[in-house]
Amino acid sequence: MDIRALPYEVKRNPTALLIFLYLTEKGDSCSIGYIAQEIGFTEAAVSKSVGKLLKYNLVEKSYGKGNLGKRKTLIRVK
């Protein structure tokens, strides 16, 4: 997908743009914690930006089982 075709709210948010580019390049689903560690942002910032990407239907969100039985959020490009 071309960056110019993305919605304005996503283009002006550097975290959302970085997450989208990272997931596009990676091509696999990743957890929010792993994405935050790879791009150097906090998990809260990544989670908020993923919400914006979900709003425009650019990514999918699913849940898996993480360590100690906690819920792990997985993100994947549509």
C-alpha cells in the first residue's frame, strides 16, 4: 500500500506510520510488546496507535495466550 493513500490521521501520527511500515515489512503477526521493543516506543503508545490503525481497517487485532496465562494482543496487517 502506498503511504500517500493512507488516511490523514495515520500519516500525521509517526508511531502509527512506523507500526504500519514495520508490520508491512515483517508480514507476520506480532505482539504489541514485541513491536514496542523493536521500534523503540512504549507499549501504551503502540496500543494507542494500533487503535487508530484499527479505526481505518488497516490491521487486524487478535488475542493469544501469553506468559503466566495473561492475554497477549497480536497485530497483523490485513
